[in-house]
Amino acid sequence: MGSGAGKSGWAERRPVLFPFLLSLFCLALSEQIHYRIPEEMPEGSVVGNLAKDLRLSVHELPTRKLRVSSEKPYFTVSAESGELLVSSRLDREQICGKKSACALEFEVVAENPLNFYHVNVEIEDVNDHTPEFSQNSFELQISESTKSGARFILGSAHDADIGTNSLQNYQLSPDDHFSLVIKEKLDGSKYPELVLMTSLDREEQKSYHLTLTALDFGDPPLSSTAQIQVLVTDANDNPPVFSQELYRVELPENVLPGTTVLRVMATDQDEGVNAEITFSFTEADRITQFDLNSNTGEIIILNTLDFEEVKEYSIVLEAKDGGGMIAQCTVEIEVLDINDNAPEVIFQSLPDFIMEDTKLGTHIALLKIRDKDSGHNGEVICKLEGDVPFKILTSSRNTYKLVTDGVLDREQTPGYNITITATDKGKPPLSSSSSITLHIGDVNDNMPVFERASYVVHVAENNPPGASIEQVRASDPDLGPNGQVSYSIVASDLEPRALSSYVSVNPQSGVVFAQRAFDHEQLRAFELTLQARDHGSPALSSNVSLRVLVGDRNDNAPRVLYPALGPDGSALFDTVPRAAQPGYLVTKVVAVDADSGHNAWLSYHVLQASEPGLFSVGLRTGEVRTARALGDRDAARQRLLVAVRDGGQPPLSATATLLLVFADSLQEALPDLSDRPAPSDPQAELQFYLVVALALISVLFLLAVILAVALHLRRSSSPAAWGCFKPGLCVKSEPGALPNYSEGTLPYSYNLCVAHTGKTEFNFLKCSEQLSSGQDILCGDSSGALFPFCNSNESTSHQQAPPNTDWRFSQAQRPGTSGSQNGDETGTWPNNQFDTEMLQAMILASASEAADGSSTLGGGAGTMGLSARYGPQFTLQHVPDYRQNVYIPGSNATLTNAAGKRDGKAPAGGNGNKKKSGKKEKK
């Protein structure tokens, strides 16, 4: 290897001087450097000192940046020493095949100044391939009538090496009947022929075994052997004869598969089976481009030919008759080149950008043109397309340089798309183009420009905080930091302190985010001023306005204005004449919706009626009219539940309860309002049993807790542990602001006192703070049942309320807003507000009847019959009189309850058509 590298030098270089290039580019060297090395050198081996041969010092190497420019990375240049090193395997047979001379040509590029040098590395062959036969054994049939001197072509061996290292000789094992003759083909390859020396006699010997050896003349010589078995057959005294010993064919490389190349002809003077000839390839496994018809002798193309890969094919054909005699001929196919490869433009060096003050004639890029075709088809003409301030100059051997040829102006043209077209001289000529983009450097002289003059954004209310509502974009034609834009909010019609809680903008992307959920009912629109600023020096900026319109969503349920509930939460009633005809206007439900548009378009529906079909409600007007006349079997007191729905998606609703009494006067309606007991309802009875069951469970749980505490204190030695059970000592809940129960749960508080007698007493406490509207209070009795009070403005101490419907039920079973859940149809605890109100009405009705002394619920006097249900501590002293005086419009008279009668207060007369119901209806 060292000797190969040592043979290189200036003595072996063929200088090629270009004086005109020296005058144009001031090049120091333009000679071609030659090296000669053997194949299969290890990676990292030194080919030669390239820097020394280029007359470059070691100190110049970092700035000159020597590098190899080639298609395949066979070599590389050491950045420290400047030596040319082997970077991949060098297999001469793989690179050059059977060519007598094998050389790798490539360019070495140097920078500062930009230059290139041609390097030629000749690869010498070493004897690294053994001659190989296509088969390990051959079978040859020779008729016993074959005369001496007959020749038979044997299978040849192949050696990938060249010269003396390739196949040079064949040897045959000694035999009295056979000898060996070596012949040479037109391409220089050798093949053996077996010569019959004496006649054969099948009766004496049926077969012969010979050994054929193939040798090369390398150092050391390599060889391989193949076994030949000669079978002696009966007399077939005429072998086949080809019309030609050698066939020559020329084919263009673009011939289509399936085309017939030629047809070989062979004759046999024998008759019958001995005259039937079949054709075959002697080395069929190596021939993949062609196919042979064994009967007709036609050679057909199987695959597409490529002149650039294989220029010629040499095929040996064999004709064999029925008697086993064979004859051989050679077919040589030459592939003709056509112009089927377009030139290829390859850029060797290209800068990232060019400053606009670049001088004329500055070298920009180095490019190379390559065409795989040969001859006239491989000659290429290169030109620059378009009107651009650049030009290309021919260097040498299809190598060109791109230089500036005009003044560059970044403000007019920020970049150039340069297209270079290479055209060959074939017929027809082929061409290819390669485009590159050259960017021009700039200064910060352009301010950012928004895509739109102003922005209008529509955002639906109740948007999730942090969501993106818009993205503003501003472009800056400058490059680098001069073109980087950041965004900010500089002004708004909102208060400066509140601005950051409404919107924000991402400085990099320009995405505007909503910092909070917008409410259409509070804020319908606001306007921002956004600024885009680049990072140049000095920085330039521009502003744009962004108007945000908050759209409405159906987030407000309808609110019933009429009929309104009384101060104590009870529903008003209306009287209807008994003689009212169908279509009679009874009353009108009036509701409003805080939403707008379609979300506020209300519709009215009958949700529940005591007598279905007796009343109808206007879909849009809310007018309640009689649908038919009152029948004899119809009850005088009717209850109508009207649902009000909006037009949103999903729709929201509210309900209004109408109590209607068929009567011609108020005196006629009073018995139906106060004296008539409520009809029995099976569902109400089931609810009663559920209340009792819950009360029992609560008592058992409380007893278990008391027992556990007692056992724990009994084990304790400290007498202070029993201080909680001293007489008169109560545990009282700490006063404080009541939490907001927004999911239907109700707050409650009570005192728990444990006396020595084991009696548990509950004292209801008055709320220390005013509750918000619609918030209830829960209190409990001795059985553990919880009861909600009415609204906080009416709740006082010692008030008793119906059982809490939220006792130990899941969230899905707890009461929600009116109309949000379906009614209970399975007999379980009420799971909506309407059913809860019905349960409250049942208990209040019982309280009212007990106050009149007409309670039918059982139990002792003054307990409303509730002692049996809720314990002896629950007496009338805890139940206030919910019935209040009723004002009759158009009169100064009032109606009093039964307690008023017992007190000696007589009710005053009067007329009217409205009265507050002392009881709430059951469902």
C-alpha cells in the first residue's frame, strides 16, 4: 500500500493549464493529481499527502477547508494533516468490472478563495478472486461412433480479476482417450474444448471421469476444479450443426421486453429421434436478460437493457439432438447507447444568503453537470434561465461557477430563484433544470403589517377561560431579528385594571386568549388595540383594532313573573265561573328570559292538570283558557302546572302552578279552599312510610353513636370526660356564615343536649345571618329526620318544616331546578322540587287541620297526629300557623282562620276572586 501511494507525485501528474482561467479567477493550481493504490486497502489508509501536493501548508488547512466532492464517499481529507484517506471499501471488480484500467476521478474543493482540483486515483488489481465454474460437475454424452478428433466445448470458469490475476489456463486430468484444447473468445476470455483422441467403445467402458482445473497466474496462483463425466452412448453418428459458429447482434438499449433478438439455426443429418434438436443456454443460471425457445431457437429479451450498466453480452448456445450429440455456438449481443439519460445539475457549494452590497463578479456557488450517456449524447451545454443579476462561467470538464453580474437590492427583490438548465447534444436532446433560492440580506427598514385592517371576533358567552378566541398575524418582509414580530395589547375601552382579567395575547404567536368566561348579559362588546413590534434596532411597530362581540347562549332559564308566589311561598288561586264556555280566558302566565334572540323565545305547555283536557294554554301567549265546559263529575278545585320553555338548545324551562276554583262567588269557593280534605294519594302514603323508615334508621344510628361514646368514656379514667353529660350542658353549633348550597342541598343547625335521663332534646336555633334568596334551612327532630324551612326572610326559631328530600340520596335523586328532572313514577323519594313541594303541602295541610281540631291523622290533641310519626317531642308548639289573612281585591274585608274564630274574631264579608292557598297541593 505504501508503495502505491509512493508512486504518486508531481512526476506522474499531467498538468493541464488554463491560462485564461488564471487571468479570470486568479487560480494558483489547475493540474490533475494522480495516485495509484491497490484495491482492498483498509479504511483510514493514507493515499497521499494532498495538502503537500497542492502546495498548501498545514496552517492554511483550517481556512481552506479541503473536502472531497464525489458521488460515492470512497475518500476523505484529514482536516489536521491534509492527507487523502480511504473512507470505504475499494473493490476494483465492483467499481470497474473487467475494465483494464480502473480509476476514480473526483474533485477536491477548497475555499477562501473558492477553487477546486481534479484528483485521479488508479486502483490496481490484486489476486483476490478464485476462478469459479458455473457448475461443480458436467455431464457429456459422446456416441461410440464419434470419430477421433471431435471436439466438445466444456463449461468455462470465471475470474473477476484482470490481467495475470484472471483466468489464464485449464488443465485436464491425464486420460488416454481425451485431451484439452484452450480457445479464446473475442472479448479475451478463454474456454476449454475436450478433444477425443481415440474412438470409444461403449461395450468396453460406458463412462469416463475426468477432472478439469482452472488456474490464474496471480501471486500466489488460485485455482478451482470441476468434475466431468463422459457417458458413451450408442451410435448417433451425425451431431447437430449450427448455421454459424458466431452470431453478432446489435440492439438499442430502449428495445422493449418480449422482442425477438435473433433465431439460431441448427441441422442434423440423422433421422427420427436423433434428428430432433433442442436448444439451451450452457450457463442458464447466469443469463437473466434473455430467454431461449428450446424448440425454435429464438432468443427473446426478458428485461430492459441498459447501456450504462452492461454494454455487451456473450452467450453460448447448445444444440442437442435426440441421440445426445450436441453442438455449440456463440451469440454476442452489443447494446447501443441512446440518449435516455438527462443531464444532472449538482451544486457543490452554496451560501445561505448574500448581502445586498455584494460586489460584481463574486463567486456564489460551484456546480457540476453529469450525464450518464456516452459520446455525443453525453456532451452537455449549461445556461442560466431568466433575467437575474447572476451568470455562470465555464471552468473545466463540465464544472461551472455562479458569480454575481448585477447590483442586488433587497428592498426590490428579497430573494432570487435561480434555475440552471443543462441540455445534452443527443437526438432528441434531453435537458434538466435545477433551481436554488438565494436570499438577500437586509436592514430593518420595514415595519410589521397586519393581514387585516381590523378584526371582529364573535365569542359565545360562557366560554372556557384560557380558550383562544382569535389569532392576529402581522408580516415583516425583513429577515432575522428584523422580521421577528411580537404582539401586545396597548389600549382598550375596558378599565386598565380589568383588562388583564378579560383577555391576553401570546407575544410570539399573536393568539388572543379569553382569561375569563364572558357573560352576554353583562358585557356584549369591547374593543382592543393590538401592537406588532419587530426586534430590529431601532424597532418598528404598527397597531390594529380588535373588536370582540360576546354572543348569547341559552344559560338563563325563563323566570315566571305571573302568577307570583305569595310571601310565604304559597300559590295564588283564580276563580272560574261554573258557566264558563270553551275558550274562556281564565288567566295568563307571564314569563321573561334574560337571554336574547331565539334563546328568549318562550313557549307555554301544560305539564300536569287535575282534569286533562279541561284547560288549554296558548303556545306563545301563555293565556290559560277553558277547553270545554265544566262537567258534573269534574272537581270544583283544579290544579294546573304550566311549563315555560325557551327556544335554546338544549331548552331551559320553569314551571308555574295555577290553583283554579270553579265558583260563581268567593263565598262559594271558600269551602273548597279550607274545609275540604285533600284526597288520598298512594304515592304520598309511600313517602310517609319512607320518612318513618328514615327516622327509625336515624334513631338507631344516634343510639349507636351514644353507646360508642359512653363505652369510650367509661374506659377513660379522667372524670372530665363525662362533663359533656352534665345537666343543662348543650353542644351548640358555632355561629357563622352559612355556605352557599348550589346543588340542592340545604343547610341546617340545631342544639344537641344529652341529660342523665338519657333523653335527647333538639332545640332549633335561629340563623344569625340573613340567608340569600331561595336558600333554605334544615332542622332535625329526635328521629334524625331533616326538614327544610321556607325562605330565609321568613324563617324564625321553633319553626317546623317538612322532611328534607335530600336525606341520604344520590346526586341524581336530589331535587334540582323546576323542570330539570322527571317526576317520580316508581314510588321512591321525590327527586324534584315539585314533588318536594307536594310533600311539604301534605304536612302543612296536616298542621292546618290539627290547628282547627279536625285532624284525621291520628295521635293526641295538639300534635297534629305527627307525634306518632316523628316522636313525642314534635308538638304543635313547634308548628306555626301558616294560614294568614287573605286580601280580597276590591274589598276591605279579610278572611281569618279557625283559630281566629276561636279567639272571637269574626271574619268580615266581601267579594273577590283571589285567595292565598293555605295548603300546597299534592302531586
